[in-house]
Amino acid sequence: MAKPKSKQNIFVWILMGLLVLGLAGFGVDGFLGGQVRSIGQVGGRDIGAQNYARALQNEIRAIEQQAGQALPFNQVQAMGIDSQVRAQLVTQAALEAEAERIGISVGDETVQQSLMEISAFRGPGGEFDRETYRFALQNIGMTPSEFEAELRHDAARAILQAATAGGTTTPGNLRDALIGHFATRNDLAVFTLDESALEAPVAVPSQSAVEAYYEDNIERFTAPEIRSITYAWITPSMLLDEIEIDEEALRALYESRRSEYVQPERRLVERLVYPDEAMARAAMAEIEAGASFEDLVAARELDIEDTDMGDVSEAELGAAGPAVFALTEPGAVTGPHASPVGPAIFRMNAVLSAQETTFEEALPELRSELAGDSARRAIADEFDLFEDLLAGGATLEDLAGETALELGRIDWERGASEGIAAYEEFREAAAAASEGDFPEMLTLENGGVFALRLDGITAPAPRPLDTVQSEAREGARQHAVEAALEERAGQLAPALASDGVDAFAQAQGLNAERFDQVTRTDRLPGLPDTLRERLFSADTGAPVVLAREGRVYLGVVTDRQPADPDDAQTGQLIAAVDQQIASALSQDIFGYFARALEREAGISLNQQAIEAVHANFR
């Protein structure tokens, strides 16, 4: 898989030339015979053209990284990205003007501290490096004084924003309503009725009933859109047999991962820490007197999970290691011993024998890993060649004939996940493809590459009834069963409401499934969410009926209690509500404040200057 070097070098030089011209263009020369330096003003404060270009470029790059593909500028504008960036810069300028008006600023020490925290400005030793700093700024077209001024403005805006929106709290009535909705406790009783609860079995549906069900549920019998796709692809696994791996490299990889392949004897251990040695000794005395480890954990107001250390080696236990590893019986306790977090007693729960995977045993895994790395590099090295061939007019068939790429075809539909369709990148490209699109090389998460061509689309269409007769008949019968059960449950509901759960269950010979202290934040395995929500919305003692998948649920709320503020789960919910509502209110307040500043200061944008900047992105 050789690459045409001369052609590639020429291409690289052309690309470099275009890049230089493009960067030079961000001075935005040539506009009305001069140079555009500002795209507008807010309260007399300029919004720099360079700042706008830089902010817009950063936003586009961020979105392209998420999308995994380049965005043409007309699409950027259609998405409103340029408008969003301008709005952000307008808000920043208004805030900076207000901060300057009321005298908010930060000192050189704060700016210096901010510089020190930026990793891009650190040298090889990990410390702030002035040459690295100057070089990084030069690459983005900024001087140190300009960048430091931006840091100062950022800090002033942050102070103003914190002062404006800080201290907001959740209104009590809103919090109470939300907590009442989500954390009210309900006791539920649910009866499940199947066909055996009917007085007579449901008859096999007639052909007319099957046809009616088919028509009423036509979406169930509609074939999805089918996309006929031709693709060329290659993955690292396709090249593994061609890759030769040096044994020295295999042994070096084995040695670098020896800790994975050679593991010493380990123990499953729990550790209970005490504030001082005296308390730890008293706890050990209680163990010796007959108390259990669980008793001591409960006395410390902890859960047993809080003491779990998992499986550890003797070295990982430090000073306690020899004593813990001397224990032979699971459940044995030793202590007190020193630990990094204080004196503690330890319980050993299981012995895990030492394990060793020899080099020969690990060889297939090591070979696969190194061969996979080599295959990925080989594919990456050929990516430019694949792109050049496509750009030169080669078809996917030509590409497969001239390179190691393999040709394939698939009738793809949403939900398919076999073969190349197992890759999300392919599924996304297949869904987005249009007939007539020019194939382009795309990457797979495992290091493979592919290109596809949409050959045709078969639109969604109902499958003929005679091909889905069995499925339609089964669906019609299930529908009839559900209708009969729903009618039966409706007949039983008054008795459940008047007699109560226990008397009703005894009279009907049914068993109730009970759920106590259930809230809207709980999930009830085996019960439909729709039933749960209907029960929460129903009055206490009022039966609820729901038909699902050939059965019917008859449920009732037997008791309802307000939220328990002392419950740990409710406490977490209250904290989450307070945080989210306060954050939302803060953002709203700050947004109103910023808009008011903008209106007061006055906004003036130069559309011609904006278009001059946009010209560099087209």
C-alpha cells in the first residue's frame, strides 16, 4: 500500500499557501479601501473584527468536533451560529462597559494567577514558560498585552455576573409543590388479571376482525424505509493476518503490563476507622467479647459498604498487611492497626490466590494488540491516498480494485446493526446520505475507514395482509383479550373500592402485589410506568384499570402520606431542586440584567463589516 509522495507534497504546499492567504485575510483588508477593525459598538465600546472572527472560528470548530465532519459556512449561518456568537460578544461588551463605569477591575496579581493556570502556556517542565506563552499567542494573532487585557475583562465580567445573580434561592411555595409532587409516599395494591380471570376464553378472531385490526394498526405492519448502499471499507481486523510482530516488541509489552498478568495473593477486606487508638482498642475488645463487625459499623452510623476496600494486596494495606494476610478464616477480624486515615480494625472476607499468566499464555492477546496498533497506523497512512483517488473521480468499485479496501452492499434500515451497520459512524452516514452525493472517506471508532454511496431508497410501505396474517391474527386476539379483561376489571372495580383490598382479594380468589412508601422517583419493575403515574394521580381508594400486552392491571392507592423531609432520598431531592431552580433563576436574572444594559448602552452593528469577516469563512 504505497503512497504517491510527489503528488502528496504538491498538494501539501498548495494547502499551506491557501492557509497563509486565509490567515492573512482575517485582517479583513479591502473593505471600502481600508481595514475592518470593528463589526460594531455597544455603548461606544468596539467589538473587534478579529475577536469576532476568532470566536466564530472556535465555535465552528467545537461543533465540527461534535458532528465529526466539516460544516460549510452556509450551514453555519442556517444553524444561527454566527448570530449566537455576535449576541455573546454584544453581551460581553455591555458588561465590560458597565464594569468599567462602576469601577470593577482586578489587579495584576489575579491576571498573573490566571496565566499560570493555563496549561497551553506551560513548558516541558510543567511550569509557565514565557516563550511558550508568546508563541501560543502569536499563533492566534494576539499580543500578550491584548490577551492579558482579555483576562482582565473576563474577571471583571465574572465579578459583575456573580454580584448580579448571586444569592438567589428557590421560592418556598415552588419547592413545596415540586417535593410534594415527587416525594409524596403512596402505598399501592395491584391485581394482575390474565385470560384465566375471564368466565369464558376469547374465541379465535374472525377474518373481518383480523382485517380491522390490520387497518387500525397499519403502522405495525409497515416496512421501514430501505436504503440500498454500496460501500468500500477496511478495518484493522482485516489486516491482522498480514502484520508481522517482532517477538522483542511482544516481550516488551508483556513486561510493561506485568502487573496485569502477574498478580500477588490478595484479600477481600473491610476496614472500620476510628478517631483515635483508644476507641479502636475498645472496639476490638467488643469484637473479642462477642460483638459482630456489623454491630460496630452500625454504632459508627455507617453502612457496611462504607468499610469495603475491595480486593487488596498485602502491600496496599501498609502496616496492617502482615496481620490481615495472617488471617485464614473468612470473617476473622484483626486490629487495631495504623492506616493512612487513622487507627482501624480490619475484617478479612475471602482469600484470592495469586494468579500468573505466562508470556506464552498472554501471547495471542499481546499479538492481537500490537498487530491492531500496526494495522490502525497502516490504515491512517493510506487515508490520504484513498481521499486522493476519490477526489480524482474513482468510484467505490475502482477504490476496492486499486487498494486494500473491500467492496460491499447492504440494504440498510434504521435499527439494523449487522456487519458494517454495527458501527455508529456508518449508521449516521447512511441515514444522512442523499442520492447523487459524492462519496467521501470517513473513519470508524476502531481505526477503520469507509466510504459509501446511496444507490436508491425504497419508501416505507405497508406489508400485504397475506404476508403478516399470523401476526395480525395474534394481535387481533390479544386486543380482544384486553378488551374483555378491561370490561371484567371495570365490573370488579366497585367491589374493590367498597370492600377494601383484603376482603376483595379473598372474595375473588386473587392475590394483590403490594408496594409501600412509593414515590414518583421510584421505579416498579414489572409494572408499566403509565399505571404507576395513573395511580399517583388517583384519589386514595379509587381503582385504576390499565390494559397492557394481553393482561389488565387493577390497582388502588391504599394510603398516601406527605413527603418525609428526614428521608435521605427526599433530602437529596430537595437539594437537587434547590440547586436547579436557583441556577435557572440566576441565569434568568443575569439575562434580564444583560439585556437591560444592552438597551441602555445602545447597540450598533456594521453589517458590511460582518460580511467582510464572513467572506474569510466561505
